[in-house]
Amino acid sequence: MRTTPAVAAVTREAAEHLSPAAPHLPGRQRQALRELVADGTLSVDQADAVLARLDAAAADRSAGTRRWLAELAGYLGGTLTLAGAAMLVRLSWHQLSRLGQVTLLLAATATLIAAGVLVAGVPWALRLPAIAPSTARRRVAAVLLAVSAGTAAMAAVVAVTDHQAVAGGAAGLLVAAAGYLLLPALPLLLAAATFSVVTGTAITGDFIGDSPLQMGLALVTVAAVWATLGASGVAAHRSAALAIAGITGLVGAQQPLGEAGAAGWAYLLTTLVAAACLAGYVLLRLGCCWRSACSP
């Protein structure tokens, strides 16, 4: 179908009246739409609709970049603040009594927890249904709560004189696990995994023995706990929990190699861990297939 000069003139005139309200869209894209209207490929209404949709997408990208930069600035600001506070504490640490040191670390822990709650949102922390933290706020809050587990562990280590590793690991694990229950996020899961390893090996070393075989059995036990949490769905990050279990189990299975005459235990534990990983994979795959087959 050929366009007559009169129709083309009207179309070009209509293209000049194309909506200019697209502040996030480059000028060359607006010009391309005007040309499509001018040659009759699009109507003015169609071009306005395309223009609005493209501008909205560009605005979303711009907002995403700003959110990422704001989140990065938050991480950098928090890191610099902690570094400055750590420097001040280091200068006066030895002048403080044990009670003063514990009080300072507990205050830091409480401050980090309060900051995490504020970042996530008070309604969320009180379990009110109105507000759920956004992705960026969730990550920042999770990092703050994970760091608070570290300061809680330090406070416990300073507070006691015996079994310091057990006390520190248990305190860090308690805070990290409580934070994960309130805000399931990967930083808190990793913090809980770290302190679970510390607690398990410290209990074994203080109350059972610290030979490589005993340490290896302790790590394999910790791995079994994480495998149970991941496979049962108690841990929201199932894949991460299972990965933690596999890595911890393999590391533990290799520990007896450091003890004379215990190499056979290392091979046995490695075989058992590998068999458990394979069995877990098969069971999870069968479970997925079963759910897919039973779903309507």
C-alpha cells in the first residue's frame, strides 16, 4: 500500500507532536520513534505507548544503579566506622578492666543488632505483617547481624577464663542462629556455619581430645547436622546448607591423615561422606520428581 504525499505530510506533522515526556530515554531513540511515525510504520498512539514503556524500563535501570551505589556506600561506611571504632578500642583496650572490655563488646553487639533491626525495618522485627525488607536492606541487615555474632563471640571469650573457644563459639552460634531465624539470609547462614565448626571442634578438644582423628570425627558430626538441616528444609538456603555439609564433611574426613596409623580412618570417613553425598543427591532428585508428578 503506497502512502500519498498528503497522507505522508499529515503523518510527519503528527510525528512532531509525539509525547516528549521521556526523561530517561536517549534522544536518538525518541528520534527513531518519530521517524517510524513519520513514515507511517507506527501511529502516534502506538509510538507514545512504546515511548512510555521504554522510558519506564530505562528509569528502572537507573533506579537499580542508584540503589546498588547506595548499598555499596552503606557497606563502605559501615566498614570504615567499624575500622575507626576498632582503632579507638585498640588504643585503650589494655587500660580497661575485664568488665570494661566485656561491656564494650556487648555494647558493640547491641549496637550492631539494633542497626540491623532498623535497616530491616522495625515492623519486620516485631513480626508485623505490613512490611518486608527489600533485597538491598535485607542484605545490609544480614551483614550487620552476622558481624554482631562475631562481637558476641569476642565478648564471651573475654568474659570467661576457661574453655574460651567453647564459650565464644557457642555465643556466636547462638546470635547467628537467632538472626537467621528472624531474617534468613546467606551471611547469617555462613556465620552460623563458621561458629558451628568452632563450637564442635572446641568442645571435642576441651572435653574429649584433640587428636586429628577426634577433630575429624567432630567435623563429620557437624557436617551431619548441616546435612540434616538442609535436607529437611529447616535451613531456608537448602543448597547452601548442603554445600556446607559436604565441604565440612570432606575436610573432617581428611584430618586423620595427620595422625600416625589413622590413615584407614581417613579413607573410611571419606568413603562414608562421599556415599552420603551421593545418597542425598539421589533422594533429593527423587523428591523433586515425586513432587512434580503429584502436582496438578
